[in-house]
Amino acid sequence: MQIFIANGTYEFLEKKYAKYFSTENMILMQSTTQDQATLVHETDGKSLFQAPRKFDILHSFGQLDNKGYVVLNHFSLEDISKPIFEHKTVQKLEKSSKPFTAVRLLRSIKGDTYLVLSLWKDSNSFKQWENSAFGPTFPINAATPDDWKVKENNLFYSKSYVTYHVIPEEKI
């Protein structure tokens, strides 16, 4: 199973979504901070996009329903750190109380990028969890680089960042 991601204007991606949403597992989301949209396509088949970002799914929980609030955590890792990151992140996700409705740990097919895509009921659900005792140390939150140090070596070669998205409630 893979995930393909395309970015663009909401109007452009909405046309692609409208054409395929009844036969494909897709979510269309709008950035909360930019005038940009993202279309996520989860499939065992080929991408519907001409030039998507391609990711392998390393861990999966829940269904990617086309409603809610999406948090995308972006990480860039050194090759030597990838197995450690994958192992620690999967362990934390498997042991979690599942405060989200769905989550995917994604590894880029090309490059050094990992994404943790989490789907929440709404932004308030995420914010309540973020402010709880579990939020600050969990891999789907904006962890500090110190949280991921192993034997004095930082796993990341660049700063991780988080993006926030809403899934509009419009019906196509």
C-alpha cells in the first residue's frame, strides 16, 4: 500500500477529487496557514497524479475518512537514523491510546522525508490531546530535537516541522 500526495490550489485538486472520489480512497484538505490544498491518495494501484510525492506506508491505523482535521509532521533523517526512527515511532503509535481517528507513518520513496499523517475529529480534539500529558512526547506532535537523540547523535539532519489542514465539509 502506498500514499501519493499532490499539492496545488483547492479548485484544481477538487476537480481531480470529484472525478475519482467514489472509486478511490482520497482526502482533499486545505492548509490552515497557506492558500494551498493537498490531495492524498491511498492505494495498492497506480497514482492518479502526473508527478506526486510517493510514500510507503510503514504503519497504519484507522480509515482515512474525508472529514476532520489533519496534522502532518515532516521529518528529514540521516540514513543511519532511519531504522531507529521507524522503530521508535511505530512502538509509540502501537502503544498509544489512539486519540486520533487515523494515522499513517510514511517513508518517502525518493529522498529522506518521513511524514506522520494524523486525522482527528476536529481541531479541538487535537488541541486537547496536544495539551494533555501525552502530547509533548508523542511523534505526531512538534517534538524537540532532544526528544529524538540517541547516544548523543541527533536523528535528524534538518529541523522537523508541522503543517495543519482542514477537510472542508462540502459535498461533491
